[in-house]
Amino acid sequence: MTLTLLTRAYCHLCEEMRDALAPIAAAHGAAVVEVDVDADAALEARWGDLVPVLLLGDPACGVEVCHYVLDRGRAEAVLRADRLAGGAEIR
């Protein structure tokens, strides 16, 4: 189970989401991969105004869980549902 956190440098909301997400991901055995949207023009064009963005899966085809501020309830629900689905990403 992989979560992707789209971030950018010097983003206090990104730091807050990263810190809030860490214990939730650990509790569900999920890996968190951080991706700098400013390093990829396509990601910046698609997600730049919403950073930080939390996705279930990879940036190319992942499902948005939340943006700006961590929605703890949604993140936990998505992780539970993904685990019950055997890792098949929730759409």
C-alpha cells in the first residue's frame, strides 16, 4: 500500500500534512512517497494549486485522498478499504 504526498519546498502545509500522516501510515503499514511537484511539469500543471496533495497510489493514476490539510478520517477510511480490497486501489 503506497501513499504519495505531493509537496514543494518551503511549504508549511506540506510539512504539517507529512507530520500528521506519518502515524496513520505506520498504523496501516502504508509506505509514504514524497514527490516534489515543482520537479515535474505535468504534476505541477495538474496538482500545483492544490499542494499538498495526498494520493492513494502513484501520481500518474492515484486517487486523491485530500489536499491542503490532512483529512484524517478520509485517509484512514481509504487505507482500510484498500487493505480490505487486497491492495487494489480504490477508485
